[in-house]
Amino acid sequence: MKEGLFARIRSLSFIPCHRMPSRSLVVRGKRLPLCARCSAILTGYSALPLLLLLPLTIPWFAGVLLQVPMLIDGCTQYWKWRESNNVLRVVTGLLSGMGQSVFVAGVSRILLEWLLLRLS
């Protein structure tokens, strides 16, 4: 049973992604287990620790706005208005992942400030 769990973690099979080979990135001759957009979103999440630790404050709604490019790219492709490409998927995925990090950090700061006010 443990081997199955480790295999799922290694392959990232628990992440909902279509995993289409034509939309996946190849690094050093190996195809990544997720599509270009999902890989970029996960990479964008790496901004969260920096946003939580640095005294830099970005408003939470900036994180919501950073979702718009990916929504436009994904919806216009889904509606077959145009075909996206992996470069655009990576850029919009990075913006989305970083935007989600900005949102989480912003809301966390607001909740922490509220909690500290309630406790004092």
C-alpha cells in the first residue's frame, strides 16, 4: 500500500490535470507528469513563502486579478475561438499560481491582523 502512495506522489496523479502529452513540457528528454499550465501553476505557488515572510504587502484582490489572463486563455481555447500554445500556457499558469499565492498571503495577513486585534 505504501508503494502505491509513493508512486502517486511521485507521478502527481492526485492533481486533477488532463495530462495531454501535446500540452506537457519536456525537460532533459523527460515529459513532465502535468500539462504546461498545471506545472506553471505549481511553480507559481513557490512565491507564497516569500510573500508571507517579506514585509512587502500586495493587496489580496491583485491575486484575483492575476487569474484573469489564464481564464481568458483557457476559455477562449475551450470555446474553440483560437488555439493556445505551451508558452502562453506557462505564462498564464505562472501568473495564476503567483496570484493564488498573493491571495492566500493577503487574506492570511488580514485574518492575522483581525485575530491580533481581537486578542488585544
